[in-house]
Amino acid sequence: LEDLKLSTKFSETEICQWYENFQKQCPTGRITPEEFEEIYSRFFPETDAKSYARHVFRSFDTNDDGTLDFKEYIIALHMTSSGKTTR
């Protein structure tokens, strides 16, 4: 949790809320590219979310397993919402 707070600058409460939502959306603890596109388009409806979400997903799937775990997911959301999209 401390690592995520430092990496994202989200508060502990925010991280816990994100985690609860993540668990509801992704009970397996992993998110697929398709699920990420759907979630991402809800956060950024004014953009070409689908193609951008694919780019973001590839950038933050740091272990290249084709899914995002919670840590990869929350860092991706933080980086894209703060305008930083490079690894």
C-alpha cells in the first residue's frame, strides 16, 4: 500500500476505493485488454478511448503477461490521468 501511495500520489482511502472497485470488476484479480478498454472509455469518454486504451495497456503490462494486476492498473490510471504515458 505504501508503495502505491508513493507511486501514484493517491491517498490510502482512494487506493482502497480503487481496489474495491477493481475486485468487483475483476474478481480474478487480473484485467484483460478488452475489460481495460471498457473501463478506460468510461473514464475518458471524450477521447478515442479504445485505441488509446490499447496503447496504455501495453505500456503498463510490465510483466508482459497480457493482463494487468491491480498495481499495474492503478499506476496506469494515475499516469494517464496526470498526463504521463511513458513507462
